[in-house]
Amino acid sequence: MNNKPKRKKLKVGPNLRAFSADSWQLRPRQRMAHVSAVLQVLLKRNLLVPKGKALDIGTGFGYGAIALSKIGLEVHGFDICKGRLNEGLSKIVGAENGIKSAQKVRVNNKLYFSASRSGRVQEKDNSFDIAFSFYTSPYIFESKNLAEYSRLIKPGGKLVVTTDIDLDNTVTRLANANWGKFTVEHVLSIKGVRDKTVIIFQNKK
């Protein structure tokens, strides 16, 4: 008789089974678990308030946006790649038509997505209380992109970035970089997740 306890299944909300076949992507449940773990640490340390409107930058297949909506934020998931986002949408909600440039697709009253190759988000200035970039790509730190995020985030609002670079190297890079209108507010390390370093910027515009 097998007395081995059954593993508790992680509840990840919408249909994320077989979310992506890309070799570089983590399995959906694992990736959702990593993002959720980061959010729980931020909540526990009072570095994140689970209310208001959030932007998920480079949302990809939508993992981060889904996790953010589940803690109570209204979330706009944005990506420059329509193909990747449409694949995610088809897996999440079975969307047949997908996203066209500058078009928003709403999943529910807490979650919607859009894509644009230009990198410009179709939202008014000061639309967001906070923005996130999980599994960060270097392109988000280009000056034109930082200017766009500063435009979108309210004065005093936050930009939260996660990276797999270790804490010491992250601190060194932060000291030698120009972040436009953003200033570094917190840098912390989280054990047990792929993106182990979290940087919190404040918008000082």
C-alpha cells in the first residue's frame, strides 16, 4: 500500500495547463508559483498594497497579470509581441479573434490585455498606481521605455522589477545606471524563486 501523501495541486485560476511550448518558458504552474511567491513576500513586508490599477510590462503569456489580478489589483497586461499574447489569450479564455494593434481584450473586470510593437501603451498619463516587470528583459530599461512608464505611472507610484541577477551584482548595476525619473527605493532578495532579486523604483516626476 502506498502511504505517500498526495501533492496538493496549485490553484492557478484559468486554464493554464500546457500554456506554452516554448523551450525557454517555465511550466505554467511553476511560473505562476514563482510570481505568486514574489507577490506574497512584498505583501508581507508591506511593500505592496493590493488595490488600485497595475500595469504588467512584457506580460508575455499573461502569468504576471493573472497573479496580480488574483490579489485584488485591476491589471492591464501589455506586450510588444501580439503572437505570444494571443497564444496566452487562447489558452486562458479561448479567444478566437485575438488582439490587434492598440486593441484591448478584456478577460473580466479585473484583467485585460493589449499589444503594440511600438511599445506605447494606449492609456492616459498617470493611469497606474504601480507597474511590474517579471522575468525582466533588458529592453524595458531603454530610455524611451522608462519615459513611457514614467508617463503612465502616477507621481510617487512604483515600478517593481524582478531579475535573476544576484543581489550584489544588481546593486552594482543600479549604482552605475541612469533610471530617468525613477529612483531606487528598495532592493531585496527572495529565496526559492527563479527571479530572486526584486527592485522597487519610485516615479519622481
